[in-house]
Amino acid sequence: MYRDGMPRSKGDHEARRRDVSEAVWQVLAARGFTSLTLRAVAAELGATTGLLTHYFPTKRALIEYALDLLEQRTVSRPRRHSGEGLAAFRDALLDILPLTPVAADSNRIWVSSWDAALSDADLSTDYARKYAAGRDRLTERVAAAQELGELPSGNPAHVAAGAQAFVLGLVVQALFDPAAFPPQRQVELLDDYLARLTAPH
């Protein structure tokens, strides 16, 4: 796709950055973080590894960029908006699950990135922040459902932490055994979990 030399115009430069982003994403979706190398991205792009060093001078720079790209794509994915209170809480949990091919790719990349994050203290701290932010968003929805009387009173942060742990566990099972955990069953299991939360104690 590309030969020697760098683009001279701003338009060419931005187009190449988009192509590089897409190549990184394709490698991640097909092979995960363990296969993310300059050589693999260059092969996907049809370029030389030397050209990519203009963007990623080190392997860590490539990993950091890939994580940023993953977060951008996750945030920009369409979200469900079917109501408030318990419905909004359910929507937020459904949005995490690999119910579509796009969501499955995103989740597969997230899970494959855990090894890289766990082996790097700075990345581990960043991941802890991301998951904490996710719990905070869930906590807000739990609290709203409690105010509407749709969930029993109690510590909303505790409920949110349990819900996050449930859906992340379901994500892993669905990725490893999609035949046993197709989208319909994932939704059924989530609704069973929510039914237990709403049942009187």
C-alpha cells in the first residue's frame, strides 16, 4: 500500500494515520494483544516496519496507542437508551456483553490486553481506574433505581461492584465458549441475575 517516503501534505498524513489505526485494530481483532508487533501491523498495512517507527518508536508506544484506540472505539459504540432506573442499569450491563460481532471483537481485545496490563505497573493502575470509573457509572444507575423503588435499599456501590463482576465473568465465558453462551442466553442469565437483585429479601 505504501512505499518509501512519508506523505508531504497534511491530508496525506491524516489519511495515513487513519490507515495505521485501522491496521492496528485489525491485528488486535484477529490475533489479540499477544500478536501486536510492528511487523504484524506493517504487514496488515502493506508498509515497512521502518515507516511505522515514525508513529511507534517502541513496543510500549504501540501498546499504549492500541489501548487508547480500544478505549476510543469502546466509548464511541452505540449505547442502549430504553428508560431510567432499573432499565438504564440493565442497558449499561447489556452494553458490556459481547452480544454483537462488534462487541465481541471489542471484548476479545480487552481480555487479550489484560496480560499486558498486569505486567506493567502503570498500565495496571490505569486499568484499575477504568474499572473503577465503570463501577461509578453503574453505582449512579443503581442509586437511581433504588430511589424509584425498583431495587431494594442498600449500598449502591456494593450492588454495582457485584454486577460488574457478574457481567465480566459472563464476558469471559461467552468469549471462550460462544456456542454455550450465545447472545440470547447471555441476556437470559443477566435478567435472572437482575431478578434476584429485585426479589424481596
